[in-house]
Amino acid sequence: MMRFRAFHAILLSTAPLALASAAYAQDAETTTAPADDGPTSMGLADIIVTAQKRASNIQDTPIAMRAFDNEAVLRAGVSDVNGLARLAPDLGITNDTQYTKITVRGISSQDHSETADPALTINIDGEYINRPIALNATFFDLERIEVLRGPQGTLYGRNATAGALNIVAAKPKLGAFSGYATGSYGNFNAFTAEAAVNVPLGDKVAVRVSGMHNEHDGYFNNAPAGRGSAGNTDAARISLYAEPLEGVRVYLAGEYVDVDTTGIAQYGIVIANNGVLADPAFANGIVDVIPSTPALEGGGVPLNLRFDPPKSSFPLGDLGYTRIEQYAVRGRLDVDVGSIGTLSYIGGYRDVKSDVAQPLNGFVPTTFIQMYEKNSQTQSHEVRLSGGDDGGFVYQVGGFYFYEDQYMAQGLFLPLAAGGSYLNYFYRPYVKNKSVAGFAQATVPLVEDVLSVTGGIRYTKDKKNALFINYGPQFGRGPNPPAQDDTTRPGRVAFNPTPLDDEQVTFTLGMDYKPSRDHLIYGKVSTGYKAGGFDNVGAFGAEKLTAYEIGSKNSFAGRTIQFNAAAFYYDYKDQQIPIFLDTNVGSQVVNAGKSRIWGIETDTTILLSPNDRFTATVNYLDAKLTQFQAARLGLTGTIADSDPATPGLQPFDLSGNRPVQSPKWTIAVGYDHDFYFGDHKLTASVFSRFKSAYFLQPSNSMAEMQEAFTQTDLTLEYSAPGDRFSIQGFVRNIENYKPYAFAGYVNAGGQLLINYVYGTPRTYGVRGTFRF
């Protein structure tokens, strides 16, 4: 894959490289210039967000959400989606090999196949991101990240059952030559560099160029293979903003991201081998592909086995590799149309190429390697007319179009077999996905600036079709998947799954009460859905969610205290759950019943003094699978309690279990103190987050449970007068606790394994930032 070279030139063209980071600006005080003893006044700053696809103060927006600016992202060392948990601990983020899964309020997508969709809508400047592999998009030179909790089906559409993640890149600024350079060095030979320069071209046009590099050695000692879970990412962006005519605004951006590193280090434990349990406690053994004796209940996995896997050093025979290359172009055109409002077009195109070899067994020798090539081209387009004034009648109406075309070649490679062989091999010349939608939303004041009603509706039509080619076992075949169909291979089966042709209506209805400038009380009912699809076995339907939520956003004591709270109840139906059948067929996605989810969330920010800031988040979540009946494949005709209507399928019932990534308690606290020495400032910060125990799989087996844990970050930052230069020392995850990023039973070739992937260990270093 082509390596990215232009980044180094970008760094040289923007500014000298310095070291460190800055403060959490989304919680920053509004102060006058400091005297020798510090600021003379204080108050929490307004945060402007676009969660409702129009600018509004976050405290006036009736959505449970968080927002972080670029300074917060730099300070926390967040360079991709996985790092967001350091800023928003109520996000559950896991990695199933190279696929990123995000959970919000107990809602997530566990299926990462080529026909699946995420449960959280992700947008970069309005460009819709649909593939889990594309979530490796790099965070750099940002204006803001917004995390919206709860279904956003009206304005964001399909696949917004969990919420929405809006990534807003920094835009060129007219009339200002400015920029920054920042870099850091830490343990694991971690080196990061990021730079941006804003160049005005006359009074009506500006250009912004930015780039980043992020690399580190592997976090785990996996000798003899080496160090696993290393990192190496380059990215660049060039953007243009223009106001060629009065009332006309144009934004264009091109972006490139290149990932070229090792695979994710997995530790594996053999549970059953060749149909016989490795654990002598199970004396009878198992002869079917997926064990299903009473000792292995819960859908074919042992529920009560516990393990204490090593988390820092374990041998691997092969590290594998991950190569992802992304190109993206996006833009926006806004035209003011008099008293009617503003007509906007937002569009984007993305090309993602991935080439991955991921060892799966997690020990020496390497017996299974998941090999795949996946390419996708996506485009999204939205036209929207919006208007109205805050406090009065506000509306927006529009249409949305999304199209995706994928290619995939994937197989389970056995390097120890003679000449190399594939246990299975799947080829998808195309998988096409099209979605068209129309939407409208309006806020109508009942009492001006005090009481209003908001209603919205969206109609979505989804279509999916594909050509599936399954080869089955392939012997004597090299490790690289072919780029074309091989009709001479034995066992080749080609078919077109029944196309998906579905339509859904989602809505929102809410009321906002604002008794004063500093208080908002809201209540709403909203719906969301995640589109259906198909797999090797058959079709599956859409997920559907109805959410009831009440909330309050408040400022007290001269806006030095903010306290926000939300309570919600979810009626969640037809969850899409992937169930592994066998290596020839792969997984089947089933609509497995219902869930009941409710919770309470609170966010508090207190300016204790002009120099002291305290933050706290306390979330409680009660989530349960109230109906979940499915079946796994057993050995046909031998399972006594299998369903007679479906011979060979072993039924199981997971009703009463908790959904994945659903801790009952999530708590985070932070404290910052500023020391002033004349015009010089030293800021000491601590941020700690706690999560109670949760499960990584719906089977809720003890081996797939993550115990309660705490992670704490410490920083000490010096800022020069005028904030043009800063240097920061940091320690992240001071406890050096590595929670499971993935834990799950895997079956391949009659061998039942449990695999573990771990989170990031303790990291520390120094970062410097220079602004101009």
C-alpha cells in the first residue's frame, strides 16, 4: 500500500515543532486578562454546538450531549475514535480485531459484516461514515467533537439508535494568518506531531493546511513475534473557505489518512480442540462444531469458567498487519434566501481501502489468520432549508441521499497446512447500499422565550443488494486473497441474497420550558432505527427504538455552576445479534427479541474560584435483554434437545442478561488548579473515571466479563504569556490498568477458543504547543 510522504512537508510549511497540550476549553472560564494574582472575574463560557444542525448554546439544546474542542482533544491525547473514552467515559468503545464498536446507553452494533450498519451515526463535517473500519479516521486540527446520546432518527436518520457523533474540523478563517504546531514524546517511543496553518487569500477566501503523525511501539511483549498493537498513522487535510458574494458561504476540504502497522495483539486460550474439551472437568467431550452440552450452555459457551490471562507479555507466532488508506472530499454551500432562511448543501465522498492479516488463535504456533481485503466507496448528500430565530419559530426541511459500494475478499487462513490453506473463503464482488430520506422539524413557541413545542418526522427508504460467492475450504492456496472470482475452484457457490427493500418513519416530539435564561427543562419522545440486511443464511429486519427522556440544564451562582441531568427509558426491539454457525457459512444475524433500558445521567461543573474548577459525571444504567431466544448450529441429528423444526440447531435463551458494554455505574471526576506567577500560568489537573463491571458478549459468561476498574490521568502544564507557547507533562492511566477491549469465544475448525484484546497501558510523556 502506498505510504504517505506529504505529511513531513506539511509540518515544515506550517510552523516549528514544539511540545505539549492545552486545557479543556469546553469547560473554560470566561475571564479578563490576568493580573499578577490571576484572573479578576470568572464564569463558565458559552459552548456553541450544531447538534440540531443549527448553531445553539449547548445549555439551550434539549439533547443530552458533550462537546470538546481541539484543546481538550490535544490535552487528552485523543487521536482517533478509540481515545474518546478518555473524554467521554460514558461511551463504551471496543475493538473486535480492526473493527471499532461504540456503545451508548447500552445500545451498540455487534455485527461488523459487509451488510451491517453501525448503531451510532458518525459524521465528519456532515459527511456520513458507515463502515466500522472507516472509524479509524484520525482526529486532528478540530474545531469540536459532539457526542449526542439517545436516538437522533429525525435529523440524523438511519442507524442513529444509539446517538450521533459529530466531528467538526477546524475551518479556514478570513483575514487571519495563524496556526499552531504541537508534538509529544513518551514511553513506548510514542511520537506525535500535529500542525496547521491558516492563510488568508484576500478578504473573501482563506485556506487551511494541516497534518499529523502518530506512532508508537507495541504495547505488549509478544516474543518471538515482537511487540504487538503498535501504531503508525499519517494524515493530512487541506480546506478552503470563501464568501464570494454577500450571503453565500463555501467550504471545501480534501483529506487523506494512512494506517500501516501491526495487527492487534490477542491472547487466546483453547477450550475445546477437535471436538474434545481441553478442560478435564468436562469428561464427556463434545463432537459438534459448536459445543452445546449442558456444561456449555448460554448459546454454546461455558458460562462459569474464569481465566486470568496475562496482560503485558505473552508469546505470539505472528503479529499480522493492518493497512488502511482513506481518501475523502467533502464540502458545504450555504446561500441565504432572504426572509425564508438559508438553503444548504452538504456532501462528501470517501474511498477506504483496507488490507488486514489478523492472527486469531492468540498463541504459538499461529494456526488461524483472518485475511481480508475490503474496499468501500461512499457518498452522502443532503439539501436543507432552514430558518427562524432562537426563541421563536425555527424550522428545517430537507432531503438526504447515501450510496455505498463495497468489495470484499476474506478467509480464515491456515499457515501450518501444506502449502497454506483456507478453512473458509468468502468473496463479495459487490455489496451495494442505498438510502434516500426526507425530513422536517420545527419548533413552535407557545410562550415566547419560555415554552415551546418541537416536532419532527423523517421518512427513509433503504435498499441493499449483493453478489455472494462462497468457496468453502480451499487447500494449497496462498495467503493473499485473489482480486477476482476463480470459477475453477471446487466448492464454489454463487448466489444473490434476497435484496433488502425497506422503509421506515421516525419522529420526535418534545416540549421545552425555559423559566429563565439559566434554566431549561425538556421532555421528549423520539424514535430511531437501524436498517436491516442479509447474510449467507437469510435476511434480518431493522432494529427499532422508542425513547422517552426528560432532562434539565441549569446554571447557578452567576454562571459559576452548571448542573445538567437526564433520565430516559428505552423500548428497544428486534436487536440484530450475529450468531456464529460454522466456518463454511460464517455468522447469521438474527433479530433477537427485546431490551428494556433506563438510566439517569448527571453532569456538574463548578468554578470554585477563578483558579479552581471541578467536574463530575455520575451515570446509572439499568439494561436487560427481556427477550432473547436464538440457536446455534450443533451436529445434525445428534442433539437430543435441539428444535425438531430446525434439526441441528441448538436453541438457547439469554433473556435476563445484560447487553454488552452496559456498566451500571459510570463515574468521572476532574479537578484543575491554576497557579499564576505574574503573566505566567501553571495548571495542575487530575481526571479519574470509574466503570462498574460489564460484559463484552450477550452470553454474559464469566470469562467475558470486565471487572470494575478505575483509570486516572494527571497533567501539569505551563503556559507562557499570551498563551502562545505551552509545555505539558502527562501521565495517562496512572493505575496501568488494561481493561478488556474485546473478550469473546471464537470457533474455528472445531477448536473453541476464548480471545482477549486489551486496552492501552500507562503512558507518559511531554507535549509542547506553539501558536501563532
